[in-house]
Amino acid sequence: MSLESMVREVFTAKFGEAPAFIVRAPGRVNLIGEHTDYNDGFVFPMAINRATWIALRPRADKRVLAISLDMDDQREFSLNDLRRPADADWIDYLVGVAWALRERGYALRGWEGVAAGDVPIGAGLSSSAALELVTARAFFEVSDFEWDAAAMALACQAAENNWLGVNCGIMDQMISAAGVEDRALLIDCRSLETTSAPLPADTAVVILDTGTRRGLVDSAYNERRKQCEAAARHFGVSALRDVDETAFAERGHELDELSRKRARHVVTENERTLRARDAMRSGEAAALGKLMIASHISLRDDFEVSSPALDAIVDCANAEDACYGARMTGAGFGGCAVALARVDSAEAFAERVSAAYKSATGNQPTLYITRASRGAETVHP
Ligand code: GLA
């Protein structure tokens, strides 16, 4: 049964009538432009065909009641009494989004509904952003405000940063809000301007989940952010986005070795991401694949956020003839890689990479052949 039918049926059984609305928001995979968003730079993700769904109806009071089929749990809260959690639970994503929207002056009404999703949790495919954006969409349907994708993404990022205490950039929320079917989205993380581009003809995007998860990712992420901010200060700019390859060549040697490597990743990654846009515009799969391979090397050697498992799965993918290029995707240290493969051999490619990676590392991977989907939306009525 599809998730849409599932949330509809459970809603109807529980509340005794059909839902007034069904909303969804997708997870994402980033094709290129990694660890650039918090440097005001460029990212190039696509929304994937895995999402979180909510079937709901408005309530007359100021309460939100949510049933999570994934968590097998029912929780509620009052919009008049939003409490910051000591330890974030799934409902705190909903509370955090309510808080962030209220902070921004949106008048919210209550609702009740049933949620379910198929974005794997903790895999680096932005299940949190999907839950945040689908919550924002639920509030949008029952309240009385305009839907603006960038404004919603910023509110959801604020929920994540200030309510849940996770210091992420804007990429995940922005692509979950603004994804375009069958296209990847170049996002300028300073202006939040977006430009969509179709994937090269005859290619498939394959997500390669290493099956490994690393606990220290938050502290390593925050450390990278600080190193980037310090490097930007050295160049006298507000963010590394403002340092191009020429400026880096002239003054990069003034930095200590570690800062130089971190900055070099961001400067070259922004450049690669813009070149990826050109490659995508002219449908050059091979050129795009090469940029993805270079991105991985830079993340591995200069930014140092890869892991043995990620390196192994990327090597297995790149060894295949059907692969144009593969790289780690998301924050790193575990989770997923992404590959651009020939569409007609994508299934065989996934099977071969899976077997090769398993025999090299002993880990059980999961491979998804994915399609670019639309961002947060209402599918019913
Ligand atoms: C995580 C964060 C994003 C981004 C990526 C790295 O997914 O949530 O904001 O910084 O890492 O590119």
C-alpha cells in the first residue's frame, strides 16, 4: 500500500471521516556542493521520491495531536504552551516548527493527523527536514498564511538550529521545500535563489547507503564550521563564498596547513558546483561524473569528513563501467554516497556495487535507484 493510502486509511479509521488534507515533504540527496551551504556557497541537491506524509484535519482549539505510524506513538501539544525538550523526540520536530513559525509572526491553528514516512532515519537523507517541512505544510493548510518555499525553509532551519540544537545549514530544508520533479536544484545559499536543471539524459541517480552511522558527526560538523569561519576572517570576508580560486592561490599559503585544506575544499567545491550546473545544462554526464569524483577526493583529503566505508563504496561504484562518478553525500563520516549511473544498467550496477562493497567491508549496504521529486506539497484535496 502506498504511504498516501496508508495515512488516509488510518486517519479515516481513527477520526471517523476522510482527512481534509494530505500533505507530503521529501528527503534529499545532494549531487554536489558539500559543506558549502554554511559558507554561503552553492549546493546542487535533488528532492528524492521518499517522503514524510501527513493526513490531517483542522481543530477548533489550539492543540496539535499527531499519530506517528513509524514510531507507533500518539502525542499532543498546545500551541499556547510550547516546551523546549531536554532530549529531542519525534514530536519535538513538530513543536519546533510551530515555535519557529510563531516566532516569525505566523498565526497558527491546531490540527490533528496521522504521519508516516519512508525516508530512512539517520542515513543522511534528511528525514528531519522532511518531517519539518511536512509539518510546516500541515500548518499552512489549516492556518491563514502564504506559502513561500524559502521562508518555510528558513523557519524549519531555525527549528532545527534553535529548538532541536542541531547546527545545520539551509540545504536540506530548502530542497525539501523547493524540489522540482525530474530536476536537480542549484541553490545559492546566500540569496536562496534557485535554478533547476534536468539530469543528463539516460542517467540514473543511485543512493548507496553504506549501512554505517557515526555518532561524532555533530561535533566534527561544528568544528568544520568554526574552521571555515576562521579562514573567512583571515581573508577579510564574511564567508568563504567570497574567496575564489584566484584569491585563494594568492593568499592561501598564509593559512596554517589545516585551515588551508579546509578552505581549499570549500573554494574548489563552490567552483565544481557551478561547473556541474554547466555540465548539467549541456547534458554532459561524463563531465558531471568527473566533478563528483573530484568532490569526493576533496572531501576525503582536504575536508576530512569521509570514512573508510564511504571511501570503499565510492571506489566500488567508480570501478563500474556503468558509473559516471560517485561521491559521499551529506555531512559525512558514514551514511550515504551518491552515484550517477547509466540508466539502462542501473539495476545491475546497484547489484554489483552491493556485492563488491559487502565483500570488501563485511557491511550490508542498501542501494536505492531514485528519481527527483517535487518539494513540500498538498496532494489532497
Ligand atoms: C548536513 C547539513 C547540511 C549541509 C550538509 C553538508 O546535511 O544538514 O546543512 O551542511 O550536511 O553539505
